[in-house]
Amino acid sequence: MGCNNKKRVTLLDKTFEVMIPADQIDRAVEQVAAQINADYADRETPLFLGVLNGSFMFMSDLMKKVDFNCELSFVKLASYAGTSTTGKVQELIGLKNNIEGRHVIVVEDIVDTGESIEHLMRSLSGHNPASVEVATLFFKPNSYSKQIPIKYKALEIGNEFIVGYGLDYDQLGRNLKDVFVVVNE
Ligand code: IMP
Ligand code: MG
């Protein structure tokens, strides 16, 4: 029985409590933006490629902190059903840009097992970009089982299931400005 003052929300059959408040997320986004600003200052018009749906809020806040000329676009992948990955990645909206010779920064909400990012990176490298790096808001190091280096990680967490700030539980919770973790009761 947990009795604390943390804000709670209920989504479908689960209760969640605040794990990372909005101001802490903002500071982490600020740090990633500062690294990207330093690394890409001299590169020709980089392309930020967001992975829908989860990355929309991170992408929006990150872009406001990027201080060089850049473009943005999105692809849409799906691999999760409920709170666990299906291990099968579906491409719902494919790449619409010519990325040959371009510097691409893939923007993810969360890298968990790495299945989705591995799939996407393989498909992108076939289009001969000048470079591709990954910027993710959340990283689950204990779950990640791939070799692809994740260069920009705003926040590392354990294997808990989180929602909010773009992340969903069966499509719900994406609008929450704090990040919430499922409560086991
Ligand atoms: P991966 O393919 O296992 O790395 O999973 C990546 C995708 O699974 C993310 O882009 C999310 O959409 C989803 N995902 C992974 N962990 C969570 C979580 O804790 N909450 C909500 N969605 C998650
Ligand atoms: Mg998702």
C-alpha cells in the first residue's frame, strides 16, 4: 500500500504515478540540444527524422533548442502492443525524403530492446546518408540488446513501463507533460 503525495493518473486498467516531472525532462532535453548544437554546428543542413507517434513532443521541444538551420521529417513505426514489445516492427509511414549525402539525426521517444531502431537504421543506411545518429529521450540500458551506438540519450531508466510526454499505454497518456510510471499494487 503506497501512500505518498505523487500525482496519479489512471489509464484503462492501470494506475501510474509521476516519475519524472516536466522541469526535469526540460533540463535533460536542454543538455541533449547543447550536445547536438556543438556537434552539428558546421554540418550542411542536418535532417531531424522523428519516429512517430512517441517522439512528437520530444521533437517539438528539442527543435526549439536547436540553433542551426535544419529540416525535419517523420517516419512511423509500431512494435508495441500494450506494455510489451511484439518483437516485430511494422513500417506504417515510410521515408519520404531523399537522404543521400545528408546528415540525419533520428529522434526517438525511447529505445528499449533496440528492435525498432535497428530496423530503422538498417533501412536508412541503404539510402547512403552522410551520417546517421540517434537522439532518444529515454534509454533502457538493461533491456537494450543491439550493437548500434545510441549517441544522444536524454534520460536512462530501468525496465519499468512509463507513459507521458509522447509515450503511451495503448495510445493513452501521450498528452501528459510529466512522465509517469506504472504502480504495482
Ligand atoms: P524497442 O523496439 O523494444 O526498442 O521499443 C521501442 C518502442 O517501444 C518505442 O519507440 C516505444 O514506442 C515503445 N516503448 C518501449 N518502452 C516503452 C515504455 O516504457 N512506455 C511506452 N512505450 C514504450
Ligand atoms: Mg509506442
